[in-house]
Amino acid sequence: MTLWERLYLGEVLRGLATVNAHFVRNLALHIAHAIGFAKARKAMTTVQYPDERKPYAEGYRGSHRLTLRPDSSVRCTACFLCATACPAQCIYIEAGAHPDPAVEKFPLRYEIDTLQCIYCGLCVEACPCDAIRMDTYVHPRVWGFDRKDFIETKQQLMHRSRVLAAEGREGNMREMLQWYDEQSRAVYNPLRPELKTYTERDQPPAWKDDGAGAAPEIPAIDRHHLTGK
Ligand code: SF4
Ligand code: SF4
């Protein structure tokens, strides 16, 4: 590197010029739009997610869901292929004997740690019975006060399938925002200091409905805490 390059001054100035050029161009266009000129020229805007959202492509990879049998029980047979394929090792399954002798096993516990998940979709590819999909059209949850808040349980993953079937694409997003609002109000409520994290509070009652042949709800485990990761 030359002395000039090692000073980085030229690159810093070039960066500042680019930022300021965009700023001035957008400011001028927004002012022109406000007074009725240059409507055909688009100015850059920040999408105010989640109030505004861009249209998602058909193949969009959203948060996971566990698909259901016709009787609303979980389709997953706890074969562990998804957990084996997962490069981030963020799927945790505990298998139990299924009450129906025609089905060997089902997951007593099925958890995805979304802090570790890289949304690669290999779990979906690996599943031999179409028991897990990533077509919910919702982003991963981005708020929480505790690492356990980001672990998605079997109940939540099953519930997304019911909402998708009942309400379509917008259903899970609507539920997520509604729950976020409720939890935000509760967590900042000085009259309820016992509610410190999302995890310590009640989950939406619908998540507790595990479907036919399922076990009672098992709380998520914070494996970051156990493994020290
Ligand atoms: S999307 Fe990828 S990283 Fe996430 S749970 Fe599936 S296999 Fe693992
Ligand atoms: S989701 Fe599919 S691959 Fe994963 S344990 Fe269940 S049946 Fe097996």
C-alpha cells in the first residue's frame, strides 16, 4: 500500500461524498414530491417494518412451523433427521412413544433455538414426511430479554400451522405483532415487577393446545446457559 492508501483519507472522503450525494438527492426529491413535482422519480425511503412490509416472494423462507395431521396432532415422527442435518445444531428433540401403534414415535419436545439458526432450510429438505416447513411468511422474532425468549417450542411451531390454515399469510404476522404489543405493555408495567422476561410469563393459551396424542407442555430449556455458549 502506498502512503496515501495507508492514510485512508481518500477512501474516507469518497465515502462521505457518496453518503452526502444520496442525502442531498433524496432530500431534494422528497421536497419536490411534497410540492407536486418529479413524482415519477422515486426517492429512497426506509421501510417502516413491521408497520410496512415489502411483498414477499413465493419462495420466501420464513420462520419454521411443524405441520399437522388431519386430527391436528403433530406430523413429526421424531426421526431426528432434521436435527442431524442442521449445520447450526439448533434443533433439540426428545422422542416419546406414540399412543397410536401405527406411528412409532412423536416428539415430546421439539425446540429450535432461533439465535443459532441460520435459516438455511436444510431441516426442511431433510424431513422425509413434510413435517417441518418454512413458509409462514413471518420473520424470526427480534425482541426478547432473555436467550430463552428466542427458543421456539413445539407448541408454537404447531400453532403457526393452525394459524396459517385458518387465516393465511397475514395470520402469523398479526399474531406475532399482537403478542409483542401485549408483552411489551406487560414488561414495562411497573405494577407487575414479577414479569421480568417473556419466558417467565404465560405464553398465548393457544400454544398450549398440543393436539391429539400429545404430552403436556414442557418448558423450553436455555442450552446457551447449560453449554456456556
Ligand atoms: S434452517 Fe438450517 S440452521 Fe435453522 S434449524 Fe433448519 S437446518 Fe438448522
Ligand atoms: S421434523 Fe421431520 S426430519 Fe425432523 S424429526 Fe420430525 S419427522 Fe424427522
